[in-house]
Amino acid sequence: MSMWNAEVDYGPLALLLGKWQGDKGKDVAPEPDDVERNDYYETILFEAAGLTTNAEEQELIAVRYHQLVARKTTDKIFHNQTGFWMWEPATGLIMQSLTIPRGICLLAGGKADESGKLQVRAAEDDPEWGVIQSPFMQKKARVTAFEHSMFVDREELVYEETTFLDIYGSAFDHTDANRLTRCS
């Protein structure tokens, strides 16, 4: 079967496909002596990436995504993320791989619940779902864990994510949440 075959069953990832925009984003981030709160808008593009077979045993269905996030106050992009959402039909496993051009990559794993909500988690000490980061980030703003939940109801996508950090000498739960609507 071709990787680009339109006949692929995307299961719980099917509703993601398309372009989404939202301007209700809330970002809570650390500052050296305070907490920074930003309102933001964003665009996320989810594209069909098809079927992949690993070692002639595992089949994964993949959706590629690109997320651009800009502060409302400046209209400048402050977050640019790419990756894949993957689904293993045989087990129901959901995975999210992501890369951020700050020297951070991770692979998070989880499940979709009965309502279709996708939930994944990764941690730096987890042997299966891990975090990779540059030496600078490990010293200055180390990601210790990541949790992401996302729910799509036809024309609306809602997500919440927390990046657990060791930054400025203490632990900080960096949170982002938004509600987006389908554009195409």
C-alpha cells in the first residue's frame, strides 16, 4: 500500500486533518523573577502522511503537523513546532513527536479515550516516552516532562498542554491552551 493512499483509515486522527486557527490562546511562562502571561493566536496545519510499516510487524498511521504561534501584543511568532501524530490501530496507541527550534525534541505516548480525546505524555526519565534537549537547554531551561491533551469536535479543536521545566533554579509548569476552528 502506498504511503500516500487516500484509502488509509486515520481512526482517531481523522478529525485533525485540515487547517485550524484560533485566537483565544493563553500562555503562562516563566520569567527570572515573575510569571509571564501572553494571549496568542495560532495556525496548525495537519496533513495526511499515510501508513508506515516498521520491521514488517507494526503499522502506524501518521498525520504531519506544523504549528505557528504569535503573541497578540506584537504579532511576532514565538513558537514554531513541527512533528507527527501517530496511531497504531492494533493497540490503540497514540504518539506525538515534536521538534521545537530551541534544541528540544520529544516523543510522547498515550491513548485516545472513548470521546476521541487524545492524551500523551513524555518525561526525561521515561524509558519509552522521552525528551531530548541540547546541552544549553539542559542547563538553563530543562524540560522534565510534557503532557498534552487535545479534543476535536468536528469544527472545533481544543487543547491544553503543560511543559514541566526546571528553570531559574526552580520547577515551573509552563502551560498553553487554545480553542481553534477549522479553516479548511
